[in-house]
Amino acid sequence: MEVEPVAHRSPSIPRQTTGITAELAEQRARLRAAAPDDRWDDVLSEVRRLQATQGLSPLDALKAVHAKLASGWVPPAH
């Protein structure tokens, strides 16, 4: 009995992520672009803090910190 592969992706076609993984990657890239270069670790600390203290999902925490940065917030150095 011969079995054909379910899916075969040509090496020349780039892989595209979809769903929540793509949303997380896109939001993280937006946050990275908005964050001060020397404060990236502090921005990520704020994302983790919001997740822990407010019970936000990773995507919602990224969006919340992005909104804070857009409103002029600068993360304190840790």
C-alpha cells in the first residue's frame, strides 16, 4: 500500500503563521518598534508584571504595554 504525504511545502514558499501565534508575533514586533532601544528588557518586565498582577493574556499584556508606550509612558529601569 502506498501512502502519499498529507502536505508538501515547496522550499521556495515561505512558511506563514496564522492565528494567535501570528497575532502575538505581530504585536511583539509593534511593541519592539515602539520601545526605547535601551529599555526593551524593562518593557518586557512590564508585560510580565501585567500578566501576573492583572491576569492578562500574553496578547492583551503586549497590547496594554504598547498603549502605555504610545501615551508617553517610559518604563522605569530595573
